Amino acid sequence: MGMFKMREPRKFNHKYIFVDERKEKLDKIVESAKRDLGMLPPREEGYSERLHGAFSAENSHVARRKANGTRITTRVAVAALIVCVFLLCYILRGVFVF
């Protein structure tokens, strides 16, 4: 019965290499709170702030994917491919071939 058993896929766990947005946001909140209380001196803009997001802003496909948020699933792609093959067979021979 191993042939009919659906295996559960491996979980996807993506770790950002260059940016951990959640950690950066938390650090900025803590730092701004300390600055408001006078525990830290006024902040100067550094190199990392100017560099952050500079490369992804230039890539329009990355910006579109982040804005859109939807992707074609594998099942939809396979179904579309099968429909295209049947349509091609119908056009070339005039009837469906099974």
C-alpha cells in the first residue's frame, strides 16, 4: 500500500541571509525608545541604512512579486498543460485521442 500513500512534504523554512526584517524592526523600536528617554545620543544615518533595500528596489520582478503575493500552484500549472495538450491534439487531428 506504499504506492497509494501520500507523503507529507518537507516543511519550508527560509532563513534570510542578509536581512531579518522582524529583528530589525524590533531593534529600531527599542533604539527609538531609548533615544526618546535620553539614554542614547542622537542618531546619524550610517552606511547600512543607505544600502538596505537598494538592490531589491531596482528589480521590478521582485517588487511585483512582493506586491502581488499570488503564485501559480503546481496543480494549476499541470492542469493547464494537460488542457493545452488536449487542445493541440484536437486541432491537429480533429478529434480527441485517448
